[in-house]
Amino acid sequence: MRRYRRWAGNPSFRLLAERCAHMCSAATFHGVLNGTELPKFTVLNAFVIACGGDEEEFQRWATAWRCLDQEGAGPAPSPVILLPPPDEQEPPGD
């Protein structure tokens, strides 16, 4: 994740939080990127959004996350679809 952040231009933790519409806080990103534990799946989703990843990129990250999670025998996450931050979503149709 640290390498991906560098690839994305090394945005600050605050900017990461802003880019994902505060789905995660700057402190959460800081803790995850400076820790050694597997992050929660929702944090991974927010991180990929914050770094500008698309759905294809997210699927690669999700696959890797699931493989690592299976090693730890944790519960399987609910399926998650990569969503853009709320201000970029289309309004619901009639």
C-alpha cells in the first residue's frame, strides 16, 4: 500500500481522506500505512479510491486482500463494489 501511495503522487493522509469523501480518516490511513496488520476491507476500498484507482485496479487489490485474509482465516467480507466518492456519483433516476 505504501508503494501504491507513492505511485499516486504520495498524497498526504488528509488528502487521502478528502479524496474518498472521508470514508476513512487521515488517522486511519496513517495507522494502516505505518502498521503491519491487514487493513479492513472497507479501508482498502477507500484507499484505492483515494489513490485514484479504477474498478479494475480495485479488483486486483481485493483479490490480493482476500488471499491474505484467507491465510489468517478471518471472516469473508461482504462483496463490495468500488464506488466513487458521493460528489461524483450520478443522481438516482426517476
